[in-house]
Amino acid sequence: MIRIPCPYCGPRDHDEFSYAGDATKVRPADPAAATPEDWHRYVYLRDNPRGAHLEYWHHVQGCRAYVKVLRDTATHEVLAAGLPSDDLPFEDLEAGR
Ligand SMILES: [Zn+2]
């Protein structure tokens, strides 16, 4: 069981949430100038890391907010969580590997 700390509701079981995707993907800055390869990479290509991973979760059975979660994929430990606009310490963890 994963306990996700929703910024509005507090800690809740992950059953109340729906996984909403990889939060490390960045949309092409200039969509009109992006190549098909840029769009393919943004839409379809995903890493499957073991360890810290930045994800979006949707609090479907709660406040319906999107939450950005830094989760260890091996242990399911939630390392940090916040609003989608928050900067979580993901880059610091990546550099420390
Ligand atoms: Zn919530």
C-alpha cells in the first residue's frame, strides 16, 4: 500500500488515486517547430527506472487534484510530494546515483 500525501487532503491510500503519468517528460517548447521524432519521444518513449521516479497521480476519489510524487519504484516509498508546479528534489537524487 502506498500512502500519498495529497497537498489538500493529507496522506491517503493510493487506491484513491489514479496514476497519471511520468512527470519528467517536457513538452516541446515550440510545438510548431518540433519534429515528428520530438513528438514521438514526448508522447511514447518512457524510461522504466529502478529507484526514484517523478510521477503524476490524480486524486480521483478525493479532491481531484493532480499531485506530483517522487516515489522509489523498488520500495514504493514516497520520497516527496507536492503540487504539479512544485520543484521536487528529483535532480538532486539523479545526480547522487
Ligand atoms: Zn486530495
